[in-house]
Amino acid sequence: MPSYSPALTAALAAIDEDAFVRRTDGTLVAQSSSQQIIADLINRLDLQPGMTVLEIGTGTGYSTALLAHLAGAEGHIVSVDVVTELVDRARTLLPAHGYPNTTVLRADGVQGAPEHGPFDRIIAWATAPHLPAAWITQLAFNGVIVAPIALAPISKSGIGTRIRLTDDTTPYIDQLFPAGFVEMHGQELDQWLIPPYGIDVACRDDTGRASWLSSPWLRSPEQYLQGQHLLDNLATKRREISGPLEPGEPAADFRAWLLTTQPDGLTTAALGDPTWRIGHAHPTGAALTDTRTATTMITAGDPDAIDVLLTWTTRWRDTGRPGLADFGANLTAFHDGWTVSAGVD
Ligand SMILES: C[S@@+](CC[C@H](N)C(=O)[O-])C[C@H]1O[C@@H](n2cnc3c(N)ncnc32)[C@H](O)[C@@H]1O
């Protein structure tokens, strides 16, 4: 078991996970994250007794219970979710399991919870497209945010960030770490196969399996039609070849480097199965690899798309295979918050 703070270890031992993640008929609540992922993010939050916390993405309420345990009777957790049924469920479960120090609201977490701040800590379980201004406005002096935030303007580009505010206005990032969560959505989702953010072309086959592509070059009317044709080719005329990585090379670092450098034509995708892919696509060809091992590519159309992905791989290897641990991160202000960028220090 990874090592967590003594207080978090005690909270994990004290709370019955099943009471939150399972419904009364024994089925799992769809919006559960694994205990290890939840503990990893909470461990980074440095939550102390007596603190006030904003949680974005109540889900099962399990993470809310852990936060409430750590904050103690003098602390308070305000937790928001866009799914009314989950909000109602958590409002009943949390006090029944000894956590009256919680307020659960139906709200879009991008706005925070302005009437309930300021918050000593903010934690999110869904990927924000950028760091929202509202979170910083509602964060107390010396506050900490732990949240997945998109590194690129494409779907499935989230990484974990820890953000600190040590003066009144200027937040900074002091940690980057892997974190794959659903993108934030302002409304309840009615399907799970197509992500709620950054999808440029999408289709479903006869059995309902979804395929999609996400890339800035697809965002013009002419390119959109070519993108649809390309997606159709990937679904019906695809080839599978090995590469771009050798077994054992760090695929998570390669993905992080691609998202950080954002070379022209960087594209994310899913192609009829639950595997997220990343690689190169242009109007007449694509080469996309899985994000877990990156040892097989799915390709269609122009073979030069494969060459592009292999060239990127050579550049990554030549610079020493950097990954999240090697990157420093920056926040750049824009009208509604800050965008996150990263690079080798
Ligand atoms: C991974 S799940 C929940 C994780 C949770 N802490 C758990 O394991 O029980 C993410 C949750 O974020 C919620 N969510 C997504 N976008 C949101 C938004 N804009 N505001 C608030 N909640 C959001 C989803 O409805 C979902 O319940």
C-alpha cells in the first residue's frame, strides 16, 4: 500500500467504502473512483483539522466522508455535483455515517460555491479545461487546490496539478502528477462513451460503439468533413502495427511530453473501444497509439502520419524521455482564469 499521512491512513481504515460506493442492491455507483486514486489526491491536499474545504464532484460521497473525517468536527466540507440523484444520496448518507460537518449542493463546480467560501482547500474529481478564476477568488490566503486540469485544448489531456496561493492574487503550481478523470460537465450526462469536452468528430457503429477525434485542425467547416471521412477510414480500413514505443518505455511520460509540446496535428481519439489514444492526424491520414503502453498504433490513410508519430518519438528519446517529474508548470492568465502549460525546467 502506498504511504499516506497517518491521519489519512486512519480515515481510510475508519470509513466503510462499500457503504458509499454500493447502492442498497449491491451495485456499484457508476461515478466511483478507485480508493487508491482518491487517497493519492487527498494525500496531496495537506488537509488539517478545522479547515473548510470545497469538493467538486461528490460522486458516491466516499471522498467527501474522507475529507470530513480529516477536517474533523471543527471543519466543514462543501461538496458540489451536477447529478441531483447523487447530491440527494450523499445528503442522506454522510450525516448517517457520522459526518454532519458536510453540505452537499447541486451546482456546477466551475463556479465554486461563492456563498460558502473562502475555502482553505479545494479538490476536484473531474478535469477542468483551465483553472477557473472563481476558485482563486474563493480560496483563502495560503490555500491549496488539487485538481486535474487540461494541458491542451483537446479531450483527455488532463493532468493532476497542485496549486498554491501564497499572496492575494497570484496562484502557482508546485506539483504535476498523472490523473485521468472525466472532463467537467455543467449538466448531468446522458451517455458515457463520448467525452463531454473537446470532441470534434464522432460516430457510433451499429452496435452503439463510439469513435471520436479531438484536435484543433478539425475546428473549421472544411476540415470537419475531412475529419469525418478520416474517422470512417479508421473505423473500417484501419491497420494495426507495432510502435511507436518499445515495451517497457514509459508511455505515461511520452503522453505527458506530447501534451506539453503540443506538436502540429496532435490528436486524441477513441476508436470503438474504451481505450484512449493519442498521436498524429491530418486530413488524409492518422497514426494513433494507446496511452497505457504506446506499443501499438492504429493507422489509416497516408502512411506519412506514421512517420510524423515516429519523428516525435525520436525527439522525445533524444531529449532523454522526459515526463511529468521533469516538467515545471506555468499558469497564464486569461479572461476567465488561467491556462496550464508545462515544460522541461
Ligand atoms: C470521478 S466521479 C466522483 C469521484 C468521487 N469523489 C467518488 O469517487 O465518489 C466525478 C464526479 O464529478 C461530477 N462532475 C462532473 N462535472 C462536474 C461539474 N462541472 N461540477 C460538479 N460536479 C461535476 C460528476 O457528476 C461525478 O459525480
